[in-house]
Amino acid sequence: MYMKNLIYIGIIFTLSFSVIAETKAQNCKKFHLYSYCMQSPGPKYKMEGQSRSNIIGLGDKLIYSVVFYGERHYQLYFCASKEFVPIHYVLRDANTNELIYDNKKDDYVETIELNIENTSRIKIEVSVLGSEQDRETLDEYFGCLGFLMLYKKAS
């Protein structure tokens, strides 16, 4: 009888944990649309379909492979759950791995603007630093990371 109750408790715990994890994942699904990521750059800008949100933990690195189309001006916004700020991102040429930009040199700015003349693929490596928080607390916490890409035709 004791073993049967223990099994039931284990099943309930597992299901509860799965529901909580699933709820958290759903909360991040459109984080880039409703968090402070969503900016209003002006009427000529459109949202690029490659924008996205993910769940992230401290020490994780997300790598996005993004196509930037020629003759466009882009604005990129990065946002994360408040516990994980600042956000560190690096842009690299996807073919040569050459460094294009590292926001560390600009004190982890969360927005960048790019003028793209020719269509190219760029790798964007993103991690969260969470320097404002207690490291032990963040080691077991997962939060949201948003990447919003807006564009307009280059002038």
C-alpha cells in the first residue's frame, strides 16, 4: 500500500512539473511581441518573420542563423526576462565566421541598426549575463529571450 501511494505521488509530481514547464514555455512563445522588445520605430518599418522568442537559462547560448535581405535598413531588438539583463549578442558572417559586431564594446546595448546592401546570412549568438541577480538563484531559473527584427527599404 505504501509503495502504491509513493507511485501516485511520483506521478502527480511529474505531471505537475510538466504542466508548469509547459506553461512557462507558452509564456515565452511571443515574448518579443509583448515585452519591452516591441518598439515603435516608425510607420515605414515592418516586422521580419524571422523574429522569435525562446526559453533561456544562465550560461545558455542561442545561435540564430538569419537571412538579411539586400537594400534594407534593419533594427534589431533583444530583450530578456528582467532577471537576465544584460544581454550579450555577437553578429558573425555565417560563411566566414568573421566578427561583424559585439555589443560588449557598447556596454551591452540592446538595440542595433544595420544597413544591408547585399543579401547575406548572419549568425547571431545570444546569451544572458544576469549580473544584477544572485547567481545561485539564476542557475536554476529559466526565463524568456526575445529577438525582434524590423526592416524598411534602404533610402
